[in-house]
Amino acid sequence: MTKHKHILTHGLAAIALTLGTYSAAVSAEDYTKMTPKALAEHLIFKAGGFKLDEATQEGTTVTERQTQDGIQKACSALGSKTIDGDTAAKVNAMARKSIVKPDGGIKLGDWKKGQALARSGFGFRVGHRDDDHSKREPGGNCYACHQLDPNEIAFGTLGPSLAAYGKTRGTSEAMLNYAYEVIYNPHSYFPCTYMPRFGHNKVLTQEQISHVMAYLFDPESPVNQELKPQSW
Amino acid sequence: MLRRTLFALPMALALGTTASAESDKAPEDVLNELINKVDSKYLTQSEQNIMMMPDNPAYWTVDEGEELFSEPRGPKNASLETCDFGKGPGVLDGAYTEMPRFFADTGKVMDLETRLIHCMMTIQGFTKDDAPVKKRHGSGSDMMKLQTYIASKSNGQPWNPPMDHPLERAMRDAGKELFYRRAGSFDFSCKTCHGATGKRIRASVLPSVEFPEEWTKAISWPAYRVGHQNVRSSQHRVRGCYWQMRQGLVKPGSDASIALISFWTDAARGQPAILPDMKR
């Protein structure tokens, strides 16, 4: 008991030192006086819930990772509920403002590079094991949630199927623009979607987005091929 | 004779819900009853795992934990038989399914891992740097042996974390906030993967927090993870999920981790625990 208490107090004191204003005298009992939201924030940022000082691949620390921006806040506030009109309009407006188009227009890159990006779940993980971006390029992990190549059986279903994407939709300027914006910030069309903001959050570069788009639209891409008869 | 049998049947069914009768069930029986009751792709996703459950390698871990539990250990040469997991010193039957809970002696809401560590330090005299306390993961760790044994004593019991103390409710409610809180490079929250039933990440079927009959399997840790070839804990699952979400390292035993576990246990309330479980 005493040793345990000592460690706890020691831990709190260390936090108090780093935060300056935080008092080591804050007891767990005070939790009941906070709103659930305030307590959750307290547990993350002040009660030692996360290793906040760890460096991230984007050159910040975990503190910034855990800090929410406007879209994250608005969408989290929905909890288990489906989105309402006011939130949708607010989130959509924030998303529209965020979109940055590539210099020289939207172009399709190399579908083979896009395929590698769609398959790779590497990148941006921190904590007990860090993804070292200097050793391997981070990916887009599209297959975690979407079907793309109809002949790939290990695809997720959190997002819609994108099989035959270019084949069924064509490659008009409007279509390319739409796909780019969805990848850059999907909340511009689907407010509070589960899909990451690959461009806005700097998960994928402009060049990488062009490769992923080639994987979706290029007639040569496996995404736009027929389903092969099963050999088994 | 027939009348007597008919009369006795409701009695037997009523008695079937008591602790002694439930603990006779094997974990796979508990799972199969759920499968017969509801339609869930998550519960049925691995026929091979269900078939292997009678030979779950976690049973070795349970046996090793049972030995460790009663063995006098540590600087104080004491066993853990006086450790109170919420139902009285040394009482393990049904203790785990009623955790996390508030403990008056620490003034905190504690999950199984933090409570176990508390007892190892106070009763047995281990320090936080001693291997039995420090090493939290892997079937070979004392921590996983003890946790798996203690949890196995709640197999088939309905999850029933107490919510009588205001701190228990505060932690559960904050845990709910954490569950739905989006952050990090991918904007993910726990809901991203666990908000709907029947969805997949790649080939893995995901459990929904809103479907208690499948959620009970999701939170039935310790479980032997076939892909890891190790028994894993609730704390290991929390750490892994935050890592995959591209959020920061959640500290083991932190109030944030316990709040999340309080919420997720409450979400499975009333459903039987599958302990030890076997997962992909």
C-alpha cells in the first residue's frame, strides 16, 4: 500500500512538474465533479493516460496527435448517433475550405505505385512499436476498408466497393476532381465519414494521391479488370 | 412421473443460472450458446478456432497461474490468497466479471491488471521494477498466468461491473467519451471499427459495441491469440487498438485505460463471459 501510494504520488508529482499549474493534490474523487467529456480530456492530457511527449513521424509529439481539430470534435460529439443536418453542414463547410489542389491540375500517376500504396498499412503508428518512415514509405491502406481489385479476396467492408471504379465512371475532369477531393478530405462529400483525410492530414503526398487515383482510374489497373474464373 | 419431470424443469432452468452450474460449462459451450441465439458473423468467423477451443493453449496458462496464485512469493513470502478482487479476500469465483470496480482501500476504480499489481506490491512486496510486476505481456509472464487463472473463474458468468459508486459511473462515462473520441493522423475512434456489426477490416470480421451478444466475445480477455501464439490481456488489446488508430501510447494501468475498459465491460452487461477465449 505505502509503496504503491508512493509511486502514484511520485508519478503525479512528475506530471505536476511538467505541467506547472497542475496540482498533485488532485484526488480521484474529483473525477465525479467533472462532466464525462471534461474527465476524458483530463485522463488523456493531465492524468498520465498517454505518453504525450513521444515524437511522431510528422515532427510533432503525441500531444498534437491527441488534440482534436474542428472536424474531429464535431464528429466525436455525435457519439453513437447518426449525423444531424447542422453538424453535416458545419463539417462539410470546414472540409470544403481545407482542400488544396495540386499545381498544374489533377493528373493520374502510376497505377503500380498506387497498388502498393493501396495494399500497405504501414505508417504513422507510434507507441510500443514505431513505424520508421525513413526505412519504408507509409501507405494508404485502402484495402483495409474497400474492395478494389475484384480478384483480391482480402478486402474490408467498412467502406463501399471500388471495384471497376474507372471503368464504370469514366475519367472526365469532373470525375477526377471528385475522386481527388474525396481522397484529400472525404468530409467534403460525406460529413463525419470514417475515412481518413489523406491529403489534409498529410498521410499521402500529392504525388502519392496521383498514384492511388491511377490505380482507381487507369484502364490497365487491376481495379478495372474482369473477375477471373476461380481455378479452385 | 411425467408431471414431476415437468414440474422440475422450470426449477432446473432457474438453478441453471447460479454460479456453480454455470462454471461447469466450457468456454466453447458459452460461445456456442450465443451462436445459437443470435446471427453474428463475428462470433462464427473462425470454425477452426471454435474447434480448437477444447485444446486452448490458454489452459496451460490457467494451470500455471493457479500454482503461482497460492505459492508464497516475493520479499514478504506471501501468496495472493488474501488478495481482495472485490468479493472478499481470496474469492475468485465471479470476481473478474464484476471488474473494473471501486476499491475503498485505494480509493480508485481498478481493472484486473491494476488490482493484481496492487496485491503483488502490497501483499507480496514486489516493486514496480521486479519482473513479476514489470513484465505484462506474453503467456510466459507471471502477469498473464495469474490474470488468465483469475479470469477463468468467471467463465460463463454475466458481465456485471458495479455502478453503485459515483467514481465507477464517472469512469464508465468518461470511457464512453474516449471510445467515441476521434483523433490522430487517421481521425479514428474505437467506433470506426466497432460501431456496426458484420463489417470487416481486410478479412477480419469486427465486433460491434452495440451488439452485446457479440461484444461479450470481443472483451473476453485473456484470450489465446492464434496469430500471436500468446495469451493476451484487456490492457494489451487497448494498447493495440490505439496503436492501429495512429493515436499515442496509452499507458498501462492508467485511468484512461481503465475508463475505456469500464465502458466496454458495461456494454457487454448481462452477457456471459468466455474465459479463456481463443481469438484469431
